Amino acid sequence: MKNLINSIMVLVFLSGCVFPGPSCGYDVNCNKDISNTAWYKKRTSCINVQQNIAKKLLQQNYNERIDSEIYSECVKNTDYKFKIIN
């Protein structure tokens, strides 16, 4: 019986959001929204900074393809730096 109770307690502890409401128990990923994650914030910052750099460097030559490339690269690598390749 003691083993059963211990097993249940371990399952509850490892299952994530133990307590309903504003508390998330022991779940480190209990974000209500993905925008609360560090990766999302770094990705968003990367996109904004690199788009601004590209717009300044390319001016009228900046287009949707370049915008999409920056977005894609920042999703893969949040430390991406925009470069003009000739």
C-alpha cells in the first residue's frame, strides 16, 4: 500500500501543473502563452533587429523574400546576423 501511495505521489509530482489557478506547481513549462518563453522573446528580438538592419542597408531593395529569409533564419538560430552577399 505504501508503494502505491508513493507511486501516486511521484506521478502527481512529475505530471506538471499540480495546483489549478495562478500557481503552476512544479511544471517549468506551465506558460499560459508561448510569448512568455525566453526562446520566443529572443526570436522576436532577432527578427526585429535584423529586419531593421536589412531595411537600412537595402532601402528600396528590401522585399518580402528578404523579410521571410530573416524570419526563417531567426527561428532556426536566434543569434542570426543579416549579411549582404554579393
